[in-house]
Amino acid sequence: MNPTTRTAQLALDTILQRPVTGIPGWLLHIMEHEYIERIAGVQPDDYRRRPEETYLTMQRALGTCLLDQYIWDNPLNIGGRGYENSEPGATTGATEIVVDGTVINSAEAVVEHMERFVFPRLRSAAEDFDEEARVREIIENEAAIQERLGPTMLKSGHGFVGFPCFAYSTYGYVNYFSAYALYPEVIEKHFSLQADLAFLNNRAAARAYAEADLPPLYRMDHDMADSRGMLVRIETLDKLWFPHFARCLEPLLKVNIRLIWHCDGNLMDMVPRLLQVGMKGFQGFQYEDGMDYEKICKMTAKDGEDLIIIAGVSVTRTLPMGTPADVKKEMQWLVENGPRTGLFLGASSSIVPGVPWENLQTVWEGLKYYQTHGRGSN
């Protein structure tokens, strides 16, 4: 972890919450091919011909300092009107859900499948877990991505830390949450077995961080809320989920890896609980759904330090429906109300087709400005 460029060093200093002049930019994950190519300065259709190269050229042109999730091929799945060719899934319109030959059409079917298939697989995976191999795998993968990114961007962690998750993507919302309500003891067993395996994985991840001197930041990502609030009552999470979530993260928290949580929907009820577990910050706020950015940025981590915040212009409101003046105003608001140390700027999530070019250009200009001038007035 020895950055050789100003932008990567700015990202590392911000992760470590050192005093900095500029505000580093987090990746803008732009989905519209025309915009990717326009920012990269290449010819039309170059993204489809050379997707990884074009995507990285775009990130360098944007001045990206920090990149965690490396999904350069993700925009290949989207068209001008969204995911036009995607297959229906358990949560995206499938008429029948079949898993391992089991038709999932009730809470009881969820329970049956978990007990027959999922629980034995989790136990077997924990028994067979190879810590040394997992350490090598994490280090090699992170090193390979950092090599592809080049020296101007710092690669931070995403995708290799484990923790218990809801299984709605497997069983569908109605089936899974019906089981959650009717058979809490089975759902807790699922969380517990996931956490057993995650603990082993996270012990390997902690070793990988130490042995390879990886940037000590990791973004955790699982949707547990919608625009109305939590998908389940928070009191049930206190009993069924949080104890297992907390214990599986212990290896990482012991070595002071800064864990931050991706926010989709309104999960204000989870924020203080996540901080109590040991989260160090947040990313991806849906302000219009009730996520109180100003209030969150005034909170502190469990150790009393400022939070690490990856703040972003709203991709569901301001970017698609606002004006360049609205975009500029929101960026100013994010900076003015962000934490004193540990602030990154970007967009709140992926930028899908339909955003006016002028608004995207304003974000680009803002990122360049704040990276140089920091909190100076724009």
C-alpha cells in the first residue's frame, strides 16, 4: 500500500482520516454507453468492442481516486431503456420459482428447501473451509485488479467479506418474508450457519489485509430496506440477525478494517445499530426516502471518530430530474455537511440511461473542482 500518484494518495489519506486539502472522487458507475465513450474520448461503439479498456479510460478521465466494486462489464447488460434482455428471476417477475427441484410457492417450501439443501451445504462449506487458500485468493484477486486499474486509482475492498443475508433473491419476496414471519427459528438458523462460514472467511480476509497491506476500507452491500423503511421490523433483526452479524465481523474489527455500509432505501433505524456493531461509515444515500444525511454525518463511530462517508449526488432524483444548478447545489450541500475527515464524492449509486448529459457533466466538473479545492467555495 504505497501509492505513487496524488490521486491514489489522496484516497488513502482520506481512508486513514488524515487532514487533506482535496476531496477524493469515488467511481462514477455510468451505464449509458454513449456517455462512457464520450468521457473516455473514444469512438462510438468502442465500449462494446473494448469494454474493460474503455471503462477504465473513462474512470481515469473522471479523475477517480477510489474504486471498490470492479464491474466494468456491467453496462454490457443494459440498453437505452434499461435491462431489456434480462431473464425473469425470483424477484423480477418469474412466474414459477424452482430451486433444486423444489417448487417455492409458500413459506413451508422455503423452510423445506433450507433444511434439505441449504443448511447441509453451509455446514459442509464450513467444515471444508481452507483458510490458506482463501487468503491467497483474496490477495491475488485484489492485486490483479489494482494492476489493471493502474497507479491513479486505489482499489479498496468489496465482494470478499461474508455476513448473513436475506434470501429473497432465491425464494422471492413473498415466500421468503412469509417464512421469516412464520418460522423465525428456521430463519435464525440460516443466519447462524451463514455467520459460521462468514467468520472463517473473514478471518482469512483479515489476514489478507495484514499480509498484503491492503487499503483498510471495505464496503458491505446488502439491501435490507425500501423507500418506506426496513423490509422487516427492526426488533426482529435485533433478535435474529444482529448477534450473528456482529460475531462474524469480529476478525476484521479486531484489526481495525474500516467497514462501511451501502445504503439503499430508508434504513435510518439500522444506522445506530450498525455503528454499535463497529461500522465506520456509509455510502449511497437515498435522501428523498428519509435518509438524513446531515444527521448521519454528525454521528461518530463506536470509537468516537468521524465517520467515513462516500457521498453522492442522487441518481434517483437530482441527476435524472434536476438541472445542472440542482446538481451543483446538491454537491455543495454534500460537501458542507459531510464529516471533517473521511469524505469521498461521487454518485449515490449506478447512473442509468436517461440522465441529461449536462447534469452528468456538472458532476464531472464538480469532482474535479473539489478534488483540487476541497471545501473552498465554488
